[in-house]
Amino acid sequence: MDLFYQESLSIDSQGWKISREESRHIEKVLRKKVGDQILFTNGKGLIHTVEIEFITPAGIQVRSLHHKQHPAPSQHLHIAIAPTKNTDRLEWFLEKATELGIGEITPLLCERSERKIVKPERLEKILIRALKQSQRHYLPLLRPMTAFQEFIQQQKQPAYLAHCNPGPKKGIWELGPKDLPLTILIGPEGDFSPAEIEYASLHKHQMLDLGSLRLRTETAGILAVSAFHRLAEQIK
């Protein structure tokens, strides 16, 4: 059944009018008619099964038939990632990470970052679209862009810094249940600077090895999400 998103949705929601944009998609693309059923989520685990009551040029009116509150995921992954120069690559990462069940994302401003500004409204739309397409119940939390040192200082638990420089590291496939919840930092195309790596080490954060391949930023991010997904599936 097709899934749609409405942030204001609550357990008490009985009926509401869908936005014109969503209404056009439901009527013209999906060819839904009065009496058909669709799903709505608020991105916080709540799912309403609704029935289309009537269709007008101003929008579609639906009424709730029943609802279900899904429990929050038992495991949590937070990735702080330097936005890529090409925004399409960052958006691809957001889409795939949402499909794989990431919990939290922070755009990271680093010393070697090529993109220093992001449009959170655009990124939020990408996350919502991926949520609907993958039929997930929880929308990843998108944090504001944060400077590297500020992010490091904010962490109450040790995080993992993935970089290509030599030195002692933990392999990503060596991560285990004791490492959860998990926070991983992915740097820009030019990698984290030596000063940033040293700063993270001084604040007791750990270094992470993603393997021998040279990866783009967004590919490194997906590898990290995939490793987490594998781990979370194993300990269910």
C-alpha cells in the first residue's frame, strides 16, 4: 500500500485534507479513487490507514480507519558527513542511508570541505521521499551543519573517525554490539586534515578503517551504514 508523510499526524487524527501536490500525485499518477486506501506516517513510528472520502480540485479529503504505533528502532546510527561538492552525490547518500535505516545525519563542516553551505529544506525533502519509497516508519533526524571541532566537543560517547591516514584503527567489520549506539564521521574528498585527526584523538574518539579501497565520501558513508545494518540485523 502506498505510504505518504504528514508531520502533524497524531494518534487522535481522524480526518484531514491532503496538500494539492500530494493530491495530484495520488489522483493523477497513482490513479486512486474515492474509497481506496493509502497509508500515512508522521515519521515517528505512527502509521494511519486511511480511506479517500472525496476528491476536489482543492485537494483530497481522507478519514482514518485505524492506526498503529511502531516501536522505535532498538539500535541507532548517527553519521556526520562532509557535504560533497556535487549535491547530487550527497542526496544519493541521504536516499540510500534512509532506505537502510540510519537514525541521524549531521552535515559536517571540515577544514578541507569544498561545500560549506547546504539547503536543509531540500535535504529534508530527499529524506521524506526516501522514507515513503522504502516504506519506513521513522524519518532520520537531520541536524544543522556543524563545524568539526564543535561536533567533536558535543559527543558524550566516543565516536569513530573514518580516514585514510596511517595509524592504529579499528576495522569497520570488527564493530560489535558493545559499539552501539554508533556515531561515525566521514570526511570530505580530501579527507580529514592531520589536525582534525589529532583533535579527535585528544578528545578520546577512535579511528576507523573502512578497508583498502579508496572511496568517495558518499560511498564511504554507505559502507558505514551497510556495516551498521548488518550488525543490527545480527543482534535482533
